[in-house]
Amino acid sequence: MLRKLVSAIIVFALATMGLSAASPAQAAGTFSPTVALPEAAGYATSIPLGDDAQLKLWQGYDDNGHYLKTGILHSDGTWANQPDLATGSTSTNFQVGGEGSWAVSQEGTIAFTWIQSTNDNSTTTSAAYIAFTDDGIDWSAPVQVLAQRTATGSVMDCMMFYGCGYNSLRLSLDSKGTLAAFANYTASGNSSFIVSTSLDGANWSSPTELDTAAGWGAYYLNVAPLPSGGFMAAWVSGGQNQSFKYSTMSPTNFNFWKRPKVLGSAQNLNSAPVMIQTDLTHVSLFYMTGNPGPVLRQQLYDLTSKTWGASTSILTGPWDVIDSSIQVSMGKNWHGALGVGLVRNGAQEAKSYVVELNSSVASEAKVAKSVAEQAMRVDAIRVNFDDSITMMMSGSNRRANIMNFKAGVQISDEDVPNTPASQVYGFIVTVSPSGNFFISGNVNLGTSFIYEGIVYRAASAPIPVGDLKLTGLAKTGQTVTSKIPTFTGVSNIGTTRIQWYSCTTKTATVQLTIPLTCAAIPKATALKFKVTTKQKNKYLGVAVSNTNAVGTATLFSTLSAKTK
């Protein structure tokens, strides 16, 4: 179960500006039926299980005790309860984090962390744990990450730091499979920001103290796994005079974290910062400070020189804000999208923006949506395989909606079903590897609340699975056979088509387009082809394609030997 974990970061973000709308708008995906979820599951920690399901973990309770519960939301809109991961007495508390509390390997193995505590008035005993699963059903035995400790403190002390004992647990992993778990530890009014690391998930180092003045350190923590292994961590430190601090761990010095350094001011921070690698040699930190005059800033860390550059302004808010949010998504070839939601202070006005990134270079911020209300949150964003952008937004006085953009043009804007205005209190959204949005939230029915889940099934061209090969002797009168792949995807799959070609120039690898030196052989559309004299001294190849409403996927085989 404890496979080598390789970083697979799934991050979220926001919307876009001045984007022109296509006419007419077209749907870019479909919604599953809405499904009722167990109490509190709507706000559960949510983890993609491939493209077809989402694992959810939350604290449940009854008269006999408290439980770390699990369940799976499937892409067809169905729900399945799973066995409890951990159980405790009625005085036990299971603290589960959000998107920062888990990691997924390239093979799909999930590592999930949580804090388990008991409290008695001003005394809290807590420890941190980790467990692993491949399918969300069968789990490894929990392993203790941070040893059990007992903390004391007044109710006010505990409230100021999200509870006494361990809190704000975060997990990250690097390209070498090293895991790093970060947390705050609060006792007697003092807070310590710590990290523990592991090479295998089973054996963890003694904690390293990174900061004693972090306060909300782990809550505002950002960790970027470095491409050669190791980590870059940046957090907010200090009380009245807040600053960004950072530290790195080299892959060659396990659990050795460099002495933290001050990166810059974090005064008047308006939202949690985000940090991610944005090109081959740079990590970017994005944050919004200032009020009045809020400014979205970007600061680059050079992976070669190991130095930070000066911050640059990406967006200046049009007015003072009462709330803001930042998220980011990176696609292929270092093309990314940064989203920002701004809510005006003291007025019914809110805007969302998107900034495209190309190898760390930010484009002009553009408005995606402007509304007359005091709420604007972009719940998730994704840069798709074709460089289009899909994002979900929600507010207080309207339905949640999903918008799609391609090359700066809006191609769809769809309401999320069963999200009535003024009745949904926030969403938990995760995005699968191919772009399915798994959405859950708490719906107010007036006299009661229900938790609901729904899946936005993204549109994509078919994806070939398997090899395309030719077998047989390319000789007049002989039969050559093609072995073709199947096609899959998150959208409907069309009919697979086959076409044989004769070519004048040989190619050595499978192609995604038909070579210019190849001509289609009339009526040659079966898996097998009998060579005729017309193909003599030519090379034979076969193309297989599949088309759905979004696009076409085509593969062209390597060529046979010259026919005789």
C-alpha cells in the first residue's frame, strides 16, 4: 500500500475579464443528477479517485461516539457510504483539513492526514495520523505522524490559534516520494510552527521547529515540491507586523530545513496566498495585500540561483475589499490560469478576474463576471488539455454557475442545478485529472438543511488507450492486420473509424496526424487489408480515429516495410 508517492498537485482558482461571448453559447459539459449526502459530508475533505469518483472524509457522531467517516461520490451522481477510517469516544475530535491535507501518487495511491484529539476544559491531548488507500475503500493501518502531546491554555488562547494542541495540519510530497507534514502546535498561549518528514510514510522524523511567531503559520502555509526533490515552504509570521517567511529542504539532506528567512511584508493580507511552480526554473508566490488599494502581487523564486525576485503588481482592485480569494491552475507547457474574486466593502458589488500565465509571465487581468451583490467566490478552475479554461463561481444572491472560455471567448455559462439563490452556504469542489468538477454543499430549505452533491462532467475529445500496431507481411496478395486502441474520456465516445494508407516516405513512430506523403486507399476501412499491386514499392499505414461533440482523436501507425 505504501507505494512511492510522486507529487500530483491539484489546485484551484478563479474567473476572467473583458472576455467576449461566443454566439450562440454552447454547452461544454453535462451535469449528473443531484444526490443527497450524509450530514456534514457536504463540507467534507474531498479527494479525486481518478476521473470517475471523489472520496470524502468528515467527522460524524452519534450518542456512542465520534467517527472519521468516509464515502464516495461517483461521476454518475450516485453516493456510497464506506467503512469508518477511525473511531473515538464522544470526547474525541477528528480535525480534517481541506485540499492541503492529502496527496496522490501517479499510480493513484492517496495519503490522507488528520488530527485526533480529546479535551477536558483547558487541557487538550492531540496527535496527527496518516493512512493510505488505493480505492477509498481499503485503508492501511493509521500511522502516527506527530506524537501525542498535551497542551493547556485558556479558552481565549485556544480560540486565537484554532484550538490548543495540533491544528492546521498540511501535507506535501516531492518528486522523490518524500512526505512532509506541517502543523501549528499551541499551548499556554504560545504557538510553534513545525514540520516532520518521511521517506516511506511509515517512519517519521522528530518535528523541526520552523517558527515560534507564526501564529496562523500553517493556516497561511504554501508548499511547492521542487522538481529535483525537496520542498519550498512559505508562510505568514508575526502578529501586528506580519511578514512572509520561507525555508527549503534539499533532497540530499533529509529533514534538514534551512534557517527561515524573511521574504517580505504580509501586512493587510486579504486572502490566503498561493504558491506553485510556473515554469521550468521558477516558483511563483501570489498574494493580495493592501486595503485601501488592494493589489494582487507575484513574486518569483529562481530555482537555479535560489533567490527571490522583487514582487510585481498583476492587478489593482477597483475599490476597497471586504473579501477576496486567489487560486491557480497549471496546464501543459507551463500555461496556467490565476483567478481572483473581489467583494467590495460596504456596497453590493463584486467582480471576478482571470489572469493567464505563460511560463510565469502574467497577462493582463480580465473581468469574467461582475455582479450586484456582496459575495463572489470562484470555487474551482482548471486549464484543460486544449488550453481552454473551465471555472465555477458562486455568490449569495444567485445560483452557482460554470463557465468555459477558449482563446479569450466565452463558450458556455451554465447554472449548476439545485443551487437556489440565497440558500447554498459555500461549496467544496475538487477537479479530477481530466476535468470533472465534483461539487458538494449545504442547502438551506428554510426549516432544515440538507447536504447535496453533483458532478459537472467535463467535455473532452476522446482519449486513445492502448497501442496501434501492424502485423503481417507487406506483400502483394498477403494480408496485413491492424491492432487498434480503444478510446475513453469524460465525454461521450463516438464511433471508431479505420482508414488504410499507402505512403511514399517511411515514418518510424506513431503520428497524431496523417503524413503528407500518404494517400488514402479507397474502401480500405477494415481491421485487415489485402495488399494489391497498386501498393507495390509503397509503405502501408493505418489511421484510427474517434470523434465526439468536442473533437477528434487520431493516431497514425508506424509504417510497414516497403511492399513487394
